Amino acid sequence: MDLQIHFNRLEARLNLVEDRFLNFQSNFSGRFDHRHWMFLEGLASAAWQYWGNFSRSVVMESALGAKTASGVVLVACAGSRQEVSHIAAQVTRKRHPTPGGTNSDLRLEPTWGDAGKLNIVINALNLGNKETLAKSFGADSYIGHLQIVRNASAHRHHQNTASVLALRPYYLVSRLRHPAEALLWLEEQSKTFAFLFWLEDMRMVGKLAIA
């Protein structure tokens, strides 16, 4: 499959959540309540899942012999998605994959959107576009900030909240009663809403990954 197809799908999904966010922001009175927190948490979770799905798809299809956006047909280095899944599940647990081993339990797979874990998987596979994927997914971006905010919103405790507060040097911030409110922080340089900044980083990294 063409990697461009996966990027197009990602872009359509990010455009959808961006539209929902802008609609929310334009009608927001400035006073948060539980409805707002739940909505923003949902947007963060959706965007994070879209990014994870894209990252997984690009690695899977690359291993199976996909075509890049520049037209290069990659040589397959695995026989099935289950084989790639097995390798990913093992190496991110610091275990040696079994030659020819397979895995069909998606719960054992790593968090594909996590740049650190993704880099481990990429380095473990003999991908024809390994260098491109390593450089793109390993590029300096704020996507990891979304991961922190999403996780803190879904699993609320003081340690996760502290992780969100540690991001404050990068943004113009307001009071934080719920981690999801960080979506409305402003990126320090561009003065863009943090959530929109994260989405744009996903588009940038995603485009580099399929090249």
C-alpha cells in the first residue's frame, strides 16, 4: 500500500479534530466545567490515537513493502503484520524476538505514538526506509506534549499533573484545574493554541515519514 494513503487518512482525521477544537474555542465563555474538560479530553485522546494508528500503519506497511510518497517501492523485511507485531512487542520489552514468531494480541504491542518506543521498533527492523523513519519520528517536536497531557487527563493523579505543569516553560499558560485545559495554552513563540501546534507537528512529522 502507498504510504501516502495513510498520511491522507491522518490529515483528514486531524482536520476533523481541529475543526471541533476551533468551534469549541470560538464559543467558550472562559469558565470551565466538567463538560468542557470531558470534551477537551476527548479531543486529546482522539488526536493521540490517530497519531498512534498512523505511526503503526507506516511501520507495518514499510516492513511489508509499501511505496513511499516519492515513489520508491520498499523491499519487504517481514512476512506479515503479526510478525512485525511480535518483533515490536518483544524489543520494546527488552526481549529477543523469536525468528518467525508472530503476535495477534494487540494489547502486547507498544504505544506506537511514543517516539522512544517507536524508535526501538524501527531500529529492530530491516526497513528500506529505516533512516527516513528514524529521522522523522525522532525529529524535535511537541507531539510528546500531547501524550503527556492526554495521559494526565485519562489517569488523573498528582504525578501526571506535575508532568503537565513541567511543560509550562514552552507555553503562555493559565490556571490549570484539569490537565485538558493545557490544550488552550499558547505556544510561546507562535502564540498558537497548544493543541493546534501539536496537530501541526503531527502533519509535519507525518509528511517527513512517508517521503
